[in-house]
Amino acid sequence: MNAASLLAVGIQALTRNRLRSGLTVLGIVIGVAAVIATLAIGQGAREAVQAQIRALGANTLSVIPGTITAGGARGGMGSIITLTTDD
């Protein structure tokens, strides 16, 4: 079979199964759009986080007291008050 006859058979199969062909094209379009949207959301989130980090500045220093453990239960970060303004 040459290329022209293969093309003719392919077009004939597509026209006979229009609904199947349409649903296949729709599925491909939705899949590609979902991948593009996911990548765009990820890139936007990355840029937003980087902008927040840049907004902090290079001369910022944060000092946070540690945690306390009592009775086998650990408190959250900053649960122990050990820092004073002199620190």
C-alpha cells in the first residue's frame, strides 16, 4: 500500500467514526490544557515565593526560641520563652 491509499483509509475511518474521533480530539485537547495549566500554576507559585523572599531583604535576621518537651510531649516552635530584648 502506498501513502495515498493509507491516507484515504485513515480519512475514511475518521469520517465513519466521527463521535469517537471527536471525543479523542477533545481528550487530547483537555489533557494538553491541563498540563499547561499545571506548569503555569507551578511557575507562578515559584515566582510568588521568590518575590516574598526577595521582599525580606538581605539584612534581616530572625531569632526564635526553641521548643520545650514536657511529659513526652513537644511544644511548638517558640513555646519556650528564653529570649529577652537584651539577647
